[in-house]
Amino acid sequence: MARPAKSIRIQMIEGNTNNKSREEITKRAKAEEKFDVVSSDHMKPPDTLGSDSKKVFRKIVKLMEPVGILNEADIDLIATYADTQVVYTQVMAQLEMEGVVDPETGKPSKFIRERNGLAELLRKLGDKMGLSPQSRAQIANTIAGLANAGKEKVNEWDED
């Protein structure tokens, strides 16, 4: 199974284990800089979201703004998370009203399967956006490594 792509900055902090040439590193760094523009002013919820989903969208953007990892390219990802969160809340309300057992059949409610599927999707999307403790720790480690990169020699490319 292929490993997820890592930022060239992270790769350099880890010591250029992929043995990339100086030219490859420079090209990759310049390409990644194009994605570094983060502006919450442009992080507007899509018109297709309902009012509750738009509230969740704005909440996530506000929470993640200080971290600076989300940008305009993530709007669809955030919108999907927000919409899924609202549906999850509705399913939970339905379960609370009807109970976990279907009174007609005596079997577990169909909403339990829905809840479990939505919870898994929320977890996966949240991990991608830094909304879980583990993903925030990874982001913090990366930011700490980048902050230290200017203070000490991290790898052989820092000599120039």
C-alpha cells in the first residue's frame, strides 16, 4: 500500500530519506508554496449547504483558522464534514425518539447502522482536517519541526 504524500518541508525535517536531488526539492517546494495561501475571508460555505450545515462549516473554519492548514481548496471537504455532522445529529435525534430497537420487528433500529456509518465518515473527514487529537498532534509536531528548522541544521540542504 502506498504511503500518503508528505510535504517537502516535512521530508527535509525528517532528513531527506527519499534522497531527492536539490533540483527536485526546489521544484516541489515552489509547487507547494502555491497552496500555502490561507485566507478565511474566502472560506465561505457553498450555497448548496443548509443553514445548519453552514453554521457547522463556519465553526470549523473559525476553529482551524489559527492553525493555518485549511485553504480554499478544502471548502468541499469542510462542506462534506458539516453536512455529515448535521445528518448525524438528525439520526441521533431519531434514535432517541424511536429507541435502539424497532418496536415492530424487535430488531435493532435501522438508524444504528446509519449512525455507525456516519460516525466513521466523520472520523475520517475529521482526521483529514486536523479535528482529532492524533491529527492535531501530528500537525503540532510538523509546525514545531518547521519552527526549529531555521534555528539549527536539519539536513544537508541547509548549508547554503
